[in-house]
Amino acid sequence: MKDFNFYAPTEIVFGKESEEQLPSLLKRYGGTKVLVHYGGGSARKSGLLDKLFALLDGSGIAYVELGGVVPNPRLSLVEKGVALCREQKVDFILAVGGGSVIDSSKAIGYGVGYDGPVWDFWAGKAVPQSCLPIGAVLTIPAAGSEMSNSCVITNDANNDKRGINSNLCRCRFCIMNPVRTFTLPAYQTAAGATDIMMHTMERYFTVHEDMTLTDALAEALLRTVKDSAVEVLRQPDDYRHRAQIMWAGSLSHNDLMECGTTKDFATHKLEHELSAMFDVTHGAGLAAIWGSWARYVLDGHEARFARYAVNVMGVDNDFSDVRRTAEKGIEATERFFASIGMPTSIHELLGRDIADEEIAEMARRASHDGQLALGNIRVLHEADMVSIYQMAR
């Protein structure tokens, strides 16, 4: 087992009517002038924004608004948010939405106290030294950004999608009301469940195989999300299963599932190039390439994939052929993704064939012109990335 530090400072307020605690949370964490940051019209149409604004008005907390966050959040809106926070002397950012809104809020928080272009952090030219405090009202369980130290932004000038990590951006609090997820479209629900599972799988498939408790936690989380996703797609207002998914999303990406391990995250990095180039839904992109990644890295790690097959996917253990058990687990995962409406190939994701030139460009970007290798269970160089994209096509 690898030595580790575990740090998860975010206060979670979970349950029905949890939004009512917003004023007291903001006061506790020093919010006196708040940027309320959100996405499209759903937060307003659902009545959530009006409720939050009424709570802020009733408690005398000043605020300004900035909507317009889209999936794969854009640098241009981040820059607008930085300018707005400076102009209005904002001292706290409240993200109302899912991972894209929270990541956009984190990026704004980084930029307010920095003199140069905020993209410097993602370009590797600077390291964040400060971040405005951030809180979240989560409406889409998927990214886990509400408890993570990561922030992924797309530079819309060149479609470059990159992530950075720093504990400075961790949310002070997150309000989670599963009722707010009842109206999520089926596709978004399925993509979110896929992303949650992948956050744990990126940590589960590792070269460290002696962390029994972490493995058991990961397997339980994966089984729970898999089963609950089926239930909420059948009955969208199933509170119990919506709650399981919402809580799992946070636990999957707050580093608990990597205690004692070394995470891989090659599939995520490969998918970032898909969503940057084609603006696809992140969870769907992960489903489209995971099976190809798994088959590509399987050699030498059959036992770990076989354990996953048996303990998560319910595959019968063929003790005489560990590799076949492992392969059945990969096949079962792809069948599960398909059963909830997720693609299992790039063609299915895009609705067309992907060209060799597009694959080469994604691999070039993912490898930073051949200078960066990805992954841990098997280190991937640019040629390996091309091969995985080709297998997934």
C-alpha cells in the first residue's frame, strides 16, 4: 500500500430542503458579496435560482449574477467572471449547477487575485497562489468537483481542454438536495453515472494491489451507482436511488477512492481531447473509449480486471482462465453502458466515422506534442494513444 495524505475539507449539507441553510453557510464562511454563477435556463426554470435569491435577499447578503456556463466550460466566460468579481468587489462565489459550473467558478476564483491571464495556470506558466472561497448548490451529480481539488477548463480560442489541481479551490461547502435531480434528462443522468463510476475506476485499476479496504469501498460504490442508475432511469423521482448517486459522485472524486493507490486517469485525459474537439458530453465520451483502453492495458493486469469483473460486474469466476474472466468484465461493462444509453465506440458517440487525421490530432494534443505520457497501470505514449483511439473508433 502506498503512503497517502487525505484532505477533504468541504462541509456537506445533504437532504430535502437543504437549500434553506444557504444564508447561514455563507455567513459562516465569510460571504458578504456573492457571485451567483450558473449555467443555462434550467436552474431558473426549476425555481431554484428564485429560491436562492429570496434566501439571500431575506438575509441581507448582496449578490451579482453570471449565467451562461456550458458543458466543457469556456475560458471566455471565466475571464468575464474575473472582471465582474473585481468590479463588484465580490468576496465569495456560489456555484449553482454541476461540475461545469463549479469548475468555471474555481477558475474565476483563481483569476481574481492574479495579475496575468488566468489561462497561465492551465498553460503551466504559473501556479495558483490564491482562490476566492467557493460554495456550491449541486444540481447534477457527475463530476465530483464539489469535493475535489481539480478544475478543467476549455480555451475556446483553440479548443485546448486542460485540468489543474490545487487544494486552494476546494469548496467550503456544498448543498445537495437529491430532489433537484429528479428532472434531469435520461441521457444526462446516464452520462453522470458513467462519469462517477469512471472516477473510481481510474483509481481502482492501479499497480497497487494490497489496499483491501480501499478496494472494497470502490467496489461497493461502483455496484451502487450501477444499480441505482438503472432504477432512476426507470423511475426518475426515486429519492433513495437519486440520493445514492448524488453522494457517490462526491465520494468518487474526493480522493477517498485512491487512499493507498496511484490513480491512472489516462481514459479521462484521452476523453478530454474528444470533448474538446467535438464538444461531446464527457461521460458519454468516457464510455466510448473505456473498453478499448481496458483491452489495451490488460496484459499483466488480468487479476485486477478479473477481480473487478467478479466483484463489480457479477461475472462468474473462471478460475481456470483468469484472462477470460477479465475480458468478460470488460464486455459486461460495455453492455451496462449500452443498456443505459451510453455509446461504446467513437462512431456511436459522434454518429460518424472519425478520420485518421482527427485521431492523430487528438493524440498529439493529449501527449503535448509527444512530450507527455499518460497513465499508471500502463504508461501510454503518443503511439499508444493513437492505437487506443483507433481501437475505439
